[in-house]
Amino acid sequence: MVFFSACIFATLANIDALTVGISYGIKRIKIDWKSNLLIAIIGVIGTAISLYLGNIVLNVVSSDLPRIIGAVMLILIGVWPIIKLIILKKRNKEKEDIYTCPEKYDKDKSGVLELKETIVLGTVLSVNNFALGVGFGIIGVNILLTIMLTFLLSIGFIHIGQLLRKRNKPKILEKHTEYISSALIILLGILTLFFDFI
């Protein structure tokens, strides 16, 4: 179960990385291996901080309360993106962020991420997953194993995303990854809350 829970976090935390790989590939913006590695390192730093913060709560609070807090956090983290998408849809607005408009982060329009652009992208991805890390830290995942898997999957998912843009249906996958991610996080939160899943 320790390895399984670490895999779940690493996968959920890096769905964004997969989306970024696809989005940047569609826009013909290359993420080379150096940028990919730096993004993974920044992500690991953010993951480690968030997991340790959550773990502090786990060690301070006794009984089942940490599990309940962590589970509720996961549910809220999963619900919020869906609410935002529904609000935007009702207002007939398109979501503009690092995933849908990656060209805004390629400041010099070179088609390749430079150092500063890579740091910005890595930081945004790390911040986006911070609350998720705190939630999993509260639940009590193995921090070292989770960090290692997160690092590896970050590199792998971005690379896979860049490869997928050569396929015929990358936009379909890109469009639904946020819904899939949110649904999985909500399901995990519910299972943890009622069945002590992790």
C-alpha cells in the first residue's frame, strides 16, 4: 500500500506535466531534456516542502483527525477546478493559463524554453500541486518514495506529452485531463474518508 499510495500521488501530481507536454508540443514549443530535468527538480522541491508540511500536521494531531482533514482537502482540491471550468463555461469564456496558452511563457518566441521560462513553468506546476502535496502529507504517504516517483514521472510525462502531439487526437486528451485528474482526486478523497484507503 505504501508504494501504491506514492504512485497515486506521483501520477495525479504529474497529470499537469502531461498536459503541458501536449500543449507545448501542439504550439511547436520544444521542452528539451535540460528544461525537462529542471522542471522536475523544481517540482520535487515543491513536493517535498508540501509533503513535509502535511506530515507535521499528521504528527501533531492525533487519532483519525489527520486522515479526515487530508481526505476533505483532496475532495476540495478535486472539486475546485471543476467549479472554475463550469463558471467559465457559463460566462462563455475560454480558460487561459499555462496549459491552454503556453506561447505566453515562451517570451522570446524562440520555440524552445530558455532558462528563465523553464523556471517560471516549473514553479507554476509546483505551486499548482502544493495543496495536493499537503493533503497527501497529512494522510501519511512515504515522503522519500513519493518524491522519487514524482521526479521520475514528471520527466516521463512531459516527454510523453511532447510525443503525443504527433498523434491525431492530442487536443482531445488535453481537453479532458483536468476533468480526469479532478475526478480521480475526488474519488481518492472519498475512499480515504470513508474506507481509510491510503
